[in-house]
Amino acid sequence: MPLRLRNREDPGTASGHPAARRGLLTVLCACVVLVVGMVAAINLAVPMLAASDLRPSASALIWIVDTYVVFFACLVIPGGAAGDRFGRKGVLLAGLALFALGALLSAVAPNLPVLLAGRAITGIGAAAVLPNTLAVLLHAVPAERKGVTIATWASMTGIGGVVGNVGGGAVLSGGSWRWLFAAAIPLSLVLAALVARIAPVSPRHDRPLSPLGAVLLVGASVALLLGIVEGPEAGWGSPIVLTGFGGAVVLFALWTFVELKAGHPLLDPRLFRVPALRGACLGMTAIFFGMFALFYVNASFLQYGKGFNVLLTGLGIIPLTVPVILGARQVGRLVRRAGVDATVALAFVFVGCGLLGLSTRDTDTSYPAYAAWLVVTGIGVTLALPTLSAAIAGSLPPAQAGVGAGLQATTREFGSALGVAVIGTVLTGRFVAALPPDVRADQDPHTVAQALAAAPGRAPEVISAFVTSAGTALRVIGVSVLVLGALVVLQSRLSRTRGNQ
């Protein structure tokens, strides 16, 4: 059945006025900042959530953070495919509406299951928003502006993290975690109204969807995180943990089988036979694994360990972004002079050593010393992101540019979810072990809020146990990033050597 498209030109189409295109770019970049910023902002609310009337366990706190990220990561490629098939503008608007609905449900949640449902809906909305903002933009701009447009759009994913921390800190300074979700509702609705008014309608493509593949990928990811997150409280040999890990293996295998059999898979597993693509995706996952593990611990460390309020905590991560702002344009020059492998290796050294340096900080450490290690970590992130992004894009033919963009988003968000899950798990296990034996025996607390409620007169000991556990958790993440970085570089070198034989 032929599709009926508007014949008249929209204000934002390629032939429209440049001012209209700038307005469209501004609105769609704001959409990106909103959905990416929520990934970072929620970490600031963890201490508030821990002390709230919901009384979440340590594993529940991780799920509050990760539920959004898992659905975002696993559905971003299906979200782009849905836009191609049903209309990018329509799917983008539906995503913003879902984002608002999920935020509303989270803001009024009377209990933990409702909050998690709201987070899942918001993540589904974000997965519909992110890929279709770029798709709408590329339809709206002339060919000579596409490169600049893509670069601007990509930079918003980095800016979103900063805005999420600073803006989230400002909103949460109102005193309730519910304000964070409440603030997202009008923002997403205003953006939806602007998109409806100025975004052009783009042609639809009869791109097949793979709902079964999407469901299996979400299920496999949730099962994997279930095993990681529930280990410290349920026990690593408990049925729920073993079921989680076993289910992840089965569901990932089923997902691979379904995608291999599909005539038009959303994400073809055969792509990972390309060594350069496989290594770049692992590298991107590892960088975001380290960065969002840091975000999760940083928010609680600055509030519990340093006594910062939530606004100062949001501002406290800014040193990490200074190298990104000042040095991003110089990375290409370094790659041309030193090569991709050397640049990636240097990136992982900076990120890993930065995390190890942060692991040595305690309550007596001055903030400038802490910030210096954030800058070291930021240098690594600055070197890694454009280099790995270019490697992913360069590993695929131009006809699969959309797949490359989807892979970048998926690996970033999946790495973020995995980083939060792993560091939260290590943090909980070490925190319980570091608590005074009598406090641990009386109430078996697994969060700082639970420990303070169980032993209100022993706050210094509880905070000391948390700071000790945070240092251990950051060391585990730092070493993991260095090991993963070595694997990425080693694989790249081996594949290049074999290719030259």
C-alpha cells in the first residue's frame, strides 16, 4: 500500500529557511539531552531514595537506576526501526509521550514496583526518542550540512551527562527525589509540542521489525543483571542468582538464533565477526562501564563522605568534563600521529588510573585532590569516545551507517547498566563486611540509610565503612577497565597482524 506523504515543504526540511533548521536542531538536541541526562541524574537521588519511605534494599537501589538504562539500551535499535517503518516524527512524539508517562508514574509511585514500572516505561520512551531525533535531523538538512549536524547531535550525548548532573542536583535540592521525575514531565511535553509543530514528516520505509528479538535481548540483559545485582543479598549460590545467570545464557543464545534466522535482523550477530567492530564495541562498553560506575559511587561518596549537598554533588562531577570541552577537537590529530591503537591504549590507561586514583580518596581528602583524579579520568574519556565511535562507523559500509549509530547507543547504555550493577554489587558486599560486627548482627543492613537507622549514634563508623567499600569498588572497576582495555588493543593488533599476512 503506497504511503501518502505531504507534498508541501515543512519549515524544517532541507529547502526550508536556515533559521527553521537551527530551531529544529535546537529542539531535537534538547530531546537528546533530556533522555541522556536522566541516565546520570538518577544517581544523585540514590541517597534520598535509600532514606525514603519506599525503604529500598541495596539491590533495589541498583534496579531503580538500571531499569531505565536496560530498556533504553536494548530497545534503541528497534526504536530506530520503528521510526523507519511507522514514521520517524510519529515515533519520536510517541517516545516523548511515553517518557512523560513514565516520569509521572515514577513521581507518584507509592511503592517500589510502581516506581520500577515507571522507570521501564521512561526507558522505552527514551529508546524511541534517541535514534529518531537523528533520523529527523538528517532528513531536514541539506547534504553539505549532514556532517556538522551529526557531530552536533553526537556531542549532545556528552553534554546530556553534564546537564543531568547539574540540573538534577538543582532540582533535587528541593528536598525530594520525586521532584526529579516531576520536572521531566513538563520538559518532555513542551518538547513534544515543539516537535509536533516544527519537525518535518520523512518518508517511511518498509523495514521489518523483530519484536521477538527485542524481547529476548531485554530478557537476557535483565537476567544477567539479576544475577549480578542479587548476589550480595541473596547469596551467589541462591536459586535467584543461578536462575539469572542461567537464564541470561539461554536467552542470549535464543536471541542469537532468532536474529541469525531472520531475513532482516535488527542487529545481525554476524557483524561481530569483524574484529575491528567487535573490539570497538567492547571498548565503548568498557569506557561507559567505568564512567557510570563512577557516577553511581561519586554521588553517594560526595554526599555521605564529604557532606556535600545534592546541588554541590551535581556540580562536583564537572572536572570530568573539562578535558572533553577543551580537548575533543585535538583527538583526531593525535590519532593521525600516534595511530588508533596507541590512542585507545592511552585512553584506557587514563580512565583506569583515574579510577584507581579516586579509589584512594577518603573523607579527609580535599576536593581539589579528588577533582584532579576526575580530570585524569576525563582525559581518558575524551580520547576514547571519538576514536571508538569512528572505529565503529569505519568498520561498516556506508549503507549500514544506521546500524553503526544504533550499536554505539546500545553499547554505551549497556556498559552504563553493567557498570552500575557491578559497582553496586561490590559496594554492597564490602560495605556489609566493613560495618562493625554488632551493627551487622543486629539489623543486617545493606545500605547506609539502613545502617544509620539501625545505629543512629554510630554515624562516623557507618560512613567510614561506606568510604572503605567505595574505595574497594572503584579499585575493582579501575582494574577491570585496564584489563578490558588491554584486550581491546590486543585484539586490534592481532587482527591487523593477521590481515597483513
